[in-house]
Amino acid sequence: MNLNYSEEQTMLREQIQKFCETEYDFYKREDVVKSDNDFDESVWALFAEQGWLSMPFSEESGGFGFGPIELSVLFEEFGKALVIEPYLSTVVLSGTLLDKSNFSGKADVIQSICEGSMHVSLAYAEAAKSYEYNSPSCSLSSDMKLNGTKTLVLNGSNAAKVIVTCMKDDLLTLVIVDTNCEGVSQNSFKTIDGQSCSEITFENVSLSTDSIISSGDEASTLLKDALNLATLCVGAEAVGCMTSCYLKTVEYTKGRDQFDQPISNFQVLQHRMVDMFIESELAKSLLFKAMLEVDVDSEEKYKHVSALKAHVGKSGKLSAQDAVQLHGGMGVSDEMMIGHYLKKMISIDALFGNADHHLALFSK
């Protein structure tokens, strides 16, 4: 098995690294987090110009036809720089779901996503349903009235459209809804890592039959695959965070003196950093296995993505905690990047099921 990245994938990584180094430093990120839009329009336009927004879409939909491996490369580098732009919600969750569907209006929506002119979000989670995504309380009546409440809708405040999971005639149904429709209201809030989320309520929202993307088994498969791909992406993002935590901690301990020598000379601290290195390398191995299984669409792809998510959910947080502790008081200050990695790892663990949930899925 060839575990080397192709020349095209290596060039993609180098392109993203260059962007993160020159256009998206820590101070730029903090400005984006504190902005009213929760993302930078000029950065999003640059994503479109570079073709990153078109990466995972099929050539028939105007994309490049890239797959899970290229997305993993992208998100690993995003994790290192803590990129906050809503790529996950618009491109991965919503865009790939539409691309794989038979929805008649998908071409216009995907084109708008690729151009960077539209944000789309997936509203799948409900407060009282835990991880039971296939049986939502949100309902679509026979006269096409949508009612219900969705929570943790990523980038919901900026989305022009939302894809909503609901029940119609006892079947899981996916519908696409304009957020400016009468009866749609939302309450937006920040997550611990600076992302924007919304709770969206639908009250007798009138829809047409053309709004239905899919229903039944097809809808379940589309939703499951979109969430699995998104879980892989945040797993790759976590790998990037873990790698940066280790490298930045080694660099910091080499430059901080105590008792007339760098604290990196102290054996007990070396052991902690070796543990961080081992966990990050193990996470990389699990990422390789998961992205290859998803790339070939194997029957084991869900299991291997769960293995990755379970590992980064537990070890990722521990590595980030060690990094903060080894930085001392500086590690918890907002002015240093290291504390923000811990916040990101806490957020990643909660997304799409925590470590315990995915460990249970892997054990089945």
C-alpha cells in the first residue's frame, strides 16, 4: 500500500500552508472571531479564487472531483492555523450532501457555494434527541408545513439556506429552506472555540414539493455519509492541532530558562512531550486509515472514522492540556495561541459525537 501523498496533494498542502503563514496568522484569526460576521469575506473570496470551495464536488457539478484525502490535507493544515472560516458547514456538510443527491435544484446552489456567494448549513441536531439523527422531532405535514427546532446549526447566522432533517409520512426527509422565509427564526451564539452556531425554529413554514431533497433510505444514507465525512474532516483538524501543540511546546521549552538551563532539559518534561508526540503520530496513523477507507467507500469506513474520532477526542484534549500546562501561566492567556488549541479540541470532541459515543460505535 502506498502511503505517500501524490504530487498534486503535496502541492495542495504547500498552497494551504503558504496561505496560513502569509494571510491568516493568529492575530488575523482573532479579528475574524471578534467580527460580527464570524468569518472574513475577503478570505472566503480567496478560498473561492483558489478553488478550495470547489474541491469535493463532482466535475458534473462544476467541482474538481477531489475526495476525502484532499479534504483531510486541507483540514489538517486548517487545524494547525486554527482557521475559523465556515468551510465545514457550507462545503463539507451541506455541499457534499447536495452533490450526492438527486435534488433537481442542486446545480445552482453548488455553483453559488463554489463562487463564494452563498453559505448553506445543515440543521440535523435537536436538543432532546442526542445522537438519534434519523428520527427527528421536526415534522413536515401533508400540506407541506415545516415545524420544529434545530440546535447547534453551524454558521446558521450567515446561511442563506439550511438543509433540514424532518419526518414526513414516518420517513426521514431532507428539505432545503430559505432562512428569510416567514416562520423561520433563529438565536445565534458563540461556541468555546469561536465558531458561530444557531438554534433555528420553524413555525408553520410553507414549502413546496420542490424543496424536498430526498426521503426514506436515500435520505438516511446521504445524512450518514455527510456526517461521516465531516467527522473525518474534524479528525484531520484535530491531528493538525495535536501536531502544532507538540511542536510549539518543544519550541517554547527550549527558549525558557530555569536554574540556568532550558526547561526542555528536564527529563520529566521530556517524557510529557514524548507522550504528546506519540499520541499525535498515532492519530496520524488512524487518520491515514480512515481517509483511505472513506476514499474507496468501503463497508468499514464508518468504523475507522469512529476509531479516529474516539482517539482524538480523548488524546487530543490531553495533549492540548499538557501543552497548556507546560507553557505555565502563559498557556491560559488569550494572547498566546496554545490555549486556543485546547478550546478547539474541546469543541472537536463534542462535534458529531464525543469520544465515548464513537468508542461505542467502534466496538459494535
